[in-house]
Amino acid sequence: MEKTTIQINIDTLEKLKSLKHSERQSYDDVLNGLIDNCEEESLSEEEIDGIKIALEEVRRGEVYPIEHVAKELSVKLR
């Protein structure tokens, strides 16, 4: 595996250190974990379009009271 050196601020280094699961974990593993997590949390175009549609429905008042939804789903509200 090829390696490189990057310049980061001391504060950034301290943040990276705090994210390590063990003393032996490499910063490469920490950074890849963060990158993977960001990729998993990204929304697809389809999800973004669905959210936009839902927001428009809310703006038009096309919503149901929570009591109605709970009754339909047989969920008891506290």
C-alpha cells in the first residue's frame, strides 16, 4: 500500500485521536470509517425527490392528524 503525508491542524489531529477505537487503530482506518459513514448517510436523488413531494403536500395542508394515523395503525398514544 502506498502511503502519503498530509498536513492537518493540531486541533484536527486531536479530534482524529478521539475517534480512534483503540490506540493501535490507524488514522487511515479512522478516516475511511468517517468517509464510509458519510456515504451511507447520503440521500439518493429518489429520496430527495420524495422529500420534496412530501414538503409540497404539507404546504398544501394534505396532512393527517397524529390521532388519525395512530388509529389507522392501531397505535396507542400516551
